[in-house]
Amino acid sequence: MHLARLPVLALTLALTGPAFAQTVEVPAATGNADVTVYSNNFAMVRERRGFKLPGASAQLVMGGVPREMQAETAFLQVLKGDAVRVTEQTFNFDLLTPQKLLERAVGGEVSVVSINPGNGREITERARVLSINEGLVLEINGKVHTNHPGRIVFDSLPSGARARPSLIMSVTGKGAQDVEAELSYLTGGLSWRPDYVAQYDPDSNRLDLLAWATVTNATGTDFPNAKLKLVAGDVNRNQPPSPPMMMRAMKSEGGADMAMAQSFAPGISPTSSLATHVYTIPKLTGLGPFETKQIGLLNSPSISVRRQFTVRAQQHFYMQQMRAPDQDMRAAVELLFTNNAAAKLGTPLPAGIVRVYGQDAEGAPQFMGEDNIPHTAVGGEVTLNLGTDFDIPVQREQLNFIRATDNIVLTVWRVTVSNAKSRPVTVRVIEPIPGAWEIAKESHPHTKEDAGSALWTLEIPAKGKTVLEYSARVTM
């Protein structure tokens, strides 16, 4: 049933259900929760909760847990008090909504309150809920009613229905004691990613690099003062079961747009933890429900970079006869730097997108391109591909192709690199040749980039071109 089809029906609830003496509503977390967010799109939460254990056994109702909590990962550790043993736990995510109340009421009785049009007074009648499929169907005084112009009053809260997700733990322990415990669990709905912003000066070949940690809380749970840690690296996990409630990061239940906040937190230095790196945020961070927050990870100005122009072919070029020359290629523009102290870095760089900005001839900022970088350890090389250079077109032409045997191919290539710029440029031509290969003849000397590719470094004059011709013998 869609409630929009009942425009005059208001729903109220008498919250007068039975009380259970051994049920303990555990207050929300006290103090600051420890939230560790992994790059695999999940998090580990540790929070302190205090409660009084009334007897030797009780049911602890832990409200305010995330909707994508993995209940099977939860465990309770007593920090103050005698030992408490968890014998059973239930994750209650059947949240209280008008739709749920009506579903639970089918076959039972409710009160219907309507207005007498003659005198304006309220009339209360008992009714049986027959159906809610495609509209509400009620039986009142032996007659069947649809679209009844009244509001429904429920006698009590249905068993198990709650206004927010709750973890219910059946526990045993010494009665009449005050307990302080830590509740730990894994949850979906929390994620983070690095976002890099780079300002490039081509005249000095210098790069100013900022890194933001973009953290998204789509759990519907508020972590007001979290001790936040961000883990970079891949942690192996078996495929978890689908969460009982899938939440969207972009919209909350009320339809409010995702909030965004920015704060720069200096002094973040990653630490190693087995195969990952952990970035500890030095100040307490608020992670509101359905909120994305950006936290500064690093700020490295004036990094020395190298710019190069690269042309790369495809392996399949060498396995077949090419009918027509390829005239649509252009040299890629790449920026390179080493992640070390000399480059004013020297800290592990988590995988993320680097967006590079520069200036046009009038000094106005312009977007130059973006590229993904992998997790890069200290001492590693970073290469950013910003796209292709309009002024360096490349024409590739296969001059000959001979299949000498079933597994030997002889091929001859001509690669013409042009330069429309007013200054000479150096272009790297990389040919990824499959199998075992050798260069029989060539117009320019090559080096073996690796076992599967040959590299030619060509000098292209201003307003001119350079022609590379070579023949290769390929054995598959």
C-alpha cells in the first residue's frame, strides 16, 4: 500500500505496549567512538556504552547502530564491572513506519477516529483491518469500508518494531551491577577515498599537490566526535551478505541533499599496519548522517616533476596485416615525479584520482586532465597521463607483413611524429611487441624497455617531423 493514496488518513499511535522487566534500553554511546574506515567501503566501529544489569539475565537493546551493520561481527567487551556473557543476539531492522504498522495490523483490530460532519465532534469506532493491498480495507460494524476518512489509532506498538535499528543482546552475568562496556562491529555505509588536486607550472616544471580524504557516512547514524582512522590498502574479505537495508549516500530518508564540509587537519602521518597504511586524523571529527566530509591529508608545494611525450602502440598491431595507416594518434602528455623526500613528499600515497590544473596564456586557471594513481610506497614513481597533445600528431603505417611460419611473423613499420610547436620536443615511442622478438633493422636506435616492449627516443624539430622505420621478427 502506498500512503499517498490515502490523503485524508492520519495515523497516530498509542505507545502503551507491555514492559519487560529484564529488558534494558542501553543509552547511546558515551564518549568518542573509534571509527576506522577502510578503502574497501566498510568500517570498524568501537564505542563505549554504560548500563545497569538488573538481574542474572537480561536483554540489552543497543539502539542507534548503523542500518548496514553486520551483526555477526559484533562483540561486547566489559571494561568496568564483572563479566557479562552474550548468549544470543538479534539485529532488529524492521523499523517503525506507517506502512509497517498497517502490515502488522492486518487481521487485528484498531480504532478509527473520524469527524461527524453534522456537529464537528470526533467519532471513535472499532474496526478490523482486512487488507492493505492497493488501499486500506476495513470492516466496521459488519460492513466493509475503503478510503475511510479517518485516522487510525493502534492499541500498542507491534512486537519487535522499533524507530531505529537496534542490536538486541541476551546476556547473563552478576545482577544489580553497573557495567561499562565497549561494543565493536563492522558496518557498511562508511567509505573514504583520496582526492588529489595539483597545480602545475610548465615553465618551472613544478607541481603543488594537495590530498583530501573524502569520507562519506551513508549509515544514517551520527558519529558526532569520532576518533577517525583511514586505512589505505586492500584488506581481503569474503563476500559479505547483502545488508538488510540498502542506503543511498546521496539522499536521506527526508530527501535532504548530501551535506559537504571541508577541514584541513595538519600533522597526519601514516603508520604501517601489516599490509596497509593507517592515516590517523589528529583531531576529533564529526561524521553526520548522510554527510560527505573532506579532510586534508597532505600539502606538498613545489614538487619537481618531469614532463614527457609518449606514443604507445597496441600488441595486436603485430599479429595481423593493417589495411590502412593510422592517422588519428597523438602523443600523450605525462608528468612524472618520485615519491621521496627530495620531491617534498616521502609519505605513502593512497590510490586515488589526481586532478591537474594549469594556466592559459592569459593567466586564467584551466583544467588540464586527471589520472588515477595506484597505492604508491615511499620511493615509488608516479606517472600522470593528462591526455594527448594537439600539436604532436602521429601517423603509423605498416609497410610490410609476412607470416613466415605458423608462429613467426615479419613486419615493417613507419612511424611519423610531427611537431607543430615553435620549439623542439622529445617524444618516446613505445612499441609493445608480443612474444619473443628482435629488431632486424631500424632508422633510430632502440632500447629494450622491458621483455615486451621496445623504446625509441626521438627528437622532433620545431615545426618539423621525424620518421622512424624499423622491421621486427616476432615469434609466438
